[in-house]
Amino acid sequence: MSDQKRASNFSSAEIDKLLLIVETKKCIMECKKTDRVSVDMKEKCWDEISLRFNAEFGTGRSKKVLKDKYSNLKKSLKKTKSEVRKSLYTTGGGPASSHTYSPSDEHLMRIAHDTQTSGRGSQYDGGHTMEDVHANSGEDFENEVVTEEGIVEVLEDCEDKEDVNVNWNKYTPSMLKSAKSAKLAPNLRQSSKSSWDDLAETKKIRAEKDLEMRIKEHDMNVRREEEGRPQRLLEHEQRMRHAEEEHQIRMKILKTDLQEKQLRLQSPKNDLEQL
């Protein structure tokens, strides 16, 4: 069992105060965008709402508790609207069921868009045309934008938002341009090269150094080749001269041996002739 004590229920004054504070931030709180910037803005708004709420009541309710309470209020209002809609089509006689909205429900209906709490009417039921559905639903379809994912986003009527009611039938290209958000605009002064750029730059410098070293080595070898050529020619001439002298000496030796053999062969003949 947890030792944490259960917090007291929200009083009607606390609920009214919560809705009043949220209403001042409804342009941000009811935005359906889920990007990083929008989420951060909503978290900051909830921090501010929590500070203002606890400054007045001193109950110490956390941001999570206030967010859950606001979400539960919207769920309760949606359920009440569903019961009211269901009672309109109930048959079988008997007294009509009476469903009334509380002051907090009416206040919440002014904050949240009608499509969030009651849904959108079916355009394929009851033989109604699109004009009838739009006229009977009481919803502002001009402020709805369908994204690429098929999600319907509602542009609330806020002082901070401009060009919501622009007549785009007579637009110009300049009207489509809008300044980039300061958080999305790149800071060129503080931008640094990525690790991949650093790696590519390092490889480029290394390749240039390797090429320079190879060129220097080739030039050095060519220089050595040119400087050693006269010496090699002299050594070659000396080797050729020595080889020629060696050849002549061997030829003289061979001639001497041949003469000796001839003399040896002639001496026995002379001895036989004398006999």
C-alpha cells in the first residue's frame, strides 16, 4: 500500500479558475500540431497555468494533475453531448429525457472546438447535402485545414494568428510567403561542420599529402637516375674492356695449348723417320 494521501476533489471554484486560465492560452492548448516546437510551447503553458492556479488556491496541485483534470472535463462534456444526441433519436414514447449543461460545460464549449466534444455530422445520413450539414452543425468549416495525413486541424480565432480570413481566390505569390520561425531558422554564425564533413576534409588533406610525397619521391628517383648515369656508363665501359682483355688472354692460352699439342704429335713422326 502506498503512503501517498489522496488529493481532495476539485471544487467548482477551482474548475472555473482552471478553465479561465486555460481560455487565455486556448490558441496554444487546443492546437493539434504535434511537432517539437508546439509540444514545448504547450508544456511551458502548463507550467504557467500551474503557477497561476496554485498561487491563488495554494493546493499544490501538479501540472500533471491539472492536465488530467482538463482532459477529463472534455471527456465528460463529450459524453454528455453524446447522451443528448442519443435522446433526440430515442423512440418508444414516454417523457423526454432532460440533459442540462453545467456552467463549466458551457465554459468548456467556448474553449474547445465543437468537433472535439461532439464530433462531425455524417454527410451520408438522412439525405442531407454538404450545405445542409454545414448549416445545421453550426461548425466553422472555413477554419479547418486538412493535412497530408488526413488530420483535420482547426484554426482558432486568436489575436496572435493572422491571415485566417484571407480571401485566397485573389491571392498573389507574395501572400503565400511567410517568415521562418526563429527556432527553425538556422544560425549560420554558430553552425559548425558535421562529423562527416570533418572526416571528408581529413581524408582530402591526407590524400593531397600522399600525392605530394609520391611526386617528391618520383622526382628524387629521376634525379638520382640522371646523376648516376655517367658513373654507370664508365663502369660499363670498364667491364667491356676487362671482358675483351680476358677474351684475348684466353685466346692466347688456347693457341699456346694448340701449338704444344701439334709439336707433341710431330715428334713421334720424326723419330720414326730417323729409324
